[in-house]
Amino acid sequence: MNVFCIATVAITLVAQAGERKVSEEDAIAKFADKTFKFTGGEYKDEVFHYRLLSPEKIEPGKKYPAILFLHGAGERGDDNEDQLKYFPEQMAKPEWREKYPCFLIAPQCREGKSWSGFSRPKDPAAVSEQMQVAEGILAEVEKEYPVDLKRVYLTGLSMGGFGSWQLAMRRPEHFAALVPICGGGDETRAAALIKLPIWAFHGAKDNVVKPELSQKMIEAIKQAGGNPKYTEFPDAGHDSWTPAYSDPAGVVPWMFEQVRK
């Protein structure tokens, strides 16, 4: 490779990195920085920050869908920014925001903690304090903003996929649709989900969270009498969320079509 080609490649990479940084900063700017005071457990009376994307224009008397998004393990912390990667960043783009006005709620799990107790075999139904915070934030948004309670959606990826399965099994009547990506759950409690519209995703080559975990959940729900949707991307590894969320004719429009009865 000659010097000119090397320089061209370097300039291109720098430009792409710059575009990604601008895109991330633009997405962060569109999400309001909100706070929630947790009153129990280890974090008694501690203030948690979360992000909220609201419809660009809120019409008087109109109610809007809400989405609770649970991020993956790589986005844990307390900077109140990392959890906006992937799905929230996509939904903040003008074309998605215009087509799907909603309240997108993005809490952030603390470092070293988890949304779900599924990783603790002794008590897979255990509700972590991080999940309690997320539930409290959801309740607060539903109370303070014009949320259509018949169109509240739940989705998450990786660690958030596990959390989504668990929260949906605990409160299946609260959500209009569930979209868990590259996660897993407790198949013994699958009967709780037979009436909830579900579309799960996984990458066939995922060596971080085995696709068998999604497969088992889907099969257990079917055996219990449910009719969940499942898509497994044959060439995808752990990142099955990008092809799942970004398909303009895929799960996002499907999710917004669901209405809780």
C-alpha cells in the first residue's frame, strides 16, 4: 500500500470516528437528564439519573407510547450516557423520531450490578435493586407524562435481554409487547407470558450468550400455549441487536402496532 493510500485510509477512519462522536453527542442532547430517588435497600434515598426521550411535539390531550429500554453489561456505570448506545441512539435520529413519537426511558445499571437475578441459580426470580429502580422510573414517567398505558413496551439486549424476560414474567399484564435480544430466562415461569406479544432475537454464532437460551424460552412459551415470534440471524454473533432494531420493516413497527387488551 503506497503512502497516498495509507493517508486516505487514515483520513477516512478519522472522519468516521468523528461522525460517530457527533452522532452520539447529538443523541445524548435529545435525551433529557432526569432523576429518580430510590428509597430502599443498599441505595436508600439515593438519587439515580436516567435519560428520557420525549416526542418532539406533544399535542394537548394526546397520549403516546412508552418504551423501557434495558441496556447490556458493557453500558453499566453512572455517567448517564453509555446506556444511550444502540437502540436509544437509533430512536433519536430524526427519521425514527418523526415516525415513532414516544417516551423512551433509558435507566442505567450500576457497575458490577445486574438487572436480573437469573444469573443466580438459587433464586432466578430474585428482583435486583437495579430492576426496582428501573420499575420506579417507569412508574414515575407513566404518572408525570401523557403515556398511553395500553402501549407500554419492554425491550433490552444481552444483560438487558435477561432483565426484559424477567420483568415481563413478573408483570406480563403491564406491557403491550416484549422484545428481548440475546438474553434468556427461567423457562419454568414461561406460562406467565402466553398472552403477551413477544418477538425475540439472537445470533446463531453468539458465543457470549448462547442462542439456546432464547430457543428454550420460546419453546417453553409455545408449550404453555403462547405464540411468540423468534428470529435467529445465521451470521450474527453477540450483536444481534443491530440487525434486529435497524430493520425499518421489522420489530420497531411491529412493536408500535401492539396494543394491550
